[in-house]
Amino acid sequence: MKGDDIPKTDSISRYCPYSRLSEITGKPTGAAFQLKTKDIQSEIQPHISVNWLEYFDGKERANQIEEIRIILSKKMKIGTQAKLALLNVGAIYRKFESSEYSPRVLHWPDHTDYYDDPSHAGIFDVESDPDVIADMIAQIDSELIPAKFYQAF
């Protein structure tokens, strides 16, 4: 349901364009987790858009990722070198335990005339210092996988 907490045992994915990956480590930089202008000006509370893998309950991890790739390809042009950063929700909360920030990861389904994104979620309560929070999230260990799905012919 919209606004529900995502369990700390679950995972989220964040689309990271190639330009927002470190040239040295290949990992996401803080820029990959920054709020977009449309997020800040939104009528709803600003949040970092992510997708909740376990929304697709009962599916294998690879199938959950494929569902998210399909949804993202309807929402945007997927770069050939872009990555999905997979993060554990509990790791996000642990990163901020001894800080002044308290972001929350909430289910936030997104439905428009052009796409249906039932797995959409957000990292909320980040507007107080979005750049610092983005940098802190980027420091969390994440698994990186290609954002684009390639079919074998």
C-alpha cells in the first residue's frame, strides 16, 4: 500500500546512468542518488526514486530484476552502460543510525497514462540536506548490474 515501510530485509534498485558512476571504482557516486529538479518541485514530498525488488513476491531475483528493467524501459531511455544499484533497505537505515538524518524507504507506486510502476518506492525525508544524504547513500555497499536487458539472438 502506498506509504508503507519497505521491510529492512528487502532490497531496492536505483537507476544509475553511466555518467554518475565513478571512473575509478565503477560504483555509484553521490550524484547517482541526488534529487532531480522534478522531485524537489513535486507536489508530493521529495524523494529519491527507487524500485522495490520484493514487490514481485514469489519471483526469483533474476525475474524481479527483469520486471524492474521492463518498467524502467517504459519510463525512460536506458543507457547501454547504465547500471542498477541494488541496496539492502536495512543497510540504508544502519548508515544513518548515528547521523542527524533519518531517511525512510517507503512503497510509493507510480501510475500514469504512459506506464504503470507498482514497484516504485522512494527514499523520503532527504530534503534537509540532499547532497550529503546522496553522498552517504552512495557509500553503502551495493551490487551493480546492467540496467539494460540484452536478448540473445
